[in-house]
Amino acid sequence: MSNGLKSKIFLEQAGYRQRRLRDALRFWPIFGCILLVIPLLWASEPADHALDTNALIYIFGVWVLLIAVTAIMARRLRVDDAPDPDFKP
């Protein structure tokens, strides 16, 4: 029954990865909001300035992380969207 050809995958691997990357990019702002809200859950007293500093460092770190990961994912998405030069309609 097999004629020696490799069986086709349900979805092409590149197309599957592209869809999963787009799904991740859609979820990324929600994940970022959750990470940025975490310092609100930390208990702090009005005289405790060390906790305020830690919260600011955390928020800045999360902000930089979100920007860096977004840039990496956008670059990978742009590379995958490049047209195939060998394709002839």
C-alpha cells in the first residue's frame, strides 16, 4: 500500500510553527498584564521603602523582558512570512 513516499503531516511544520507563534503573540499582552499586576499583591507598609524599590525594579525588569521577547517573536514571525523566491504560481 505504501509506494515509498513519506506520509504527509496533517499540517506543514512551518505553517504549524507560524500559527503557534501567532497564538503566543495574541496571548502575550494578557501574560504581560498579569506579570505587571503581581506587585499589587505584595503587602507593604507605608514606612517600608525597600519593598517599593523592589516593586519598581520588578516592574522595570518585566517591562524590559516583555519588550525583548516581543522583538524576538516579531522578528521570527517576519522571517517566516517572507515569500518563497522559488515559488512560481
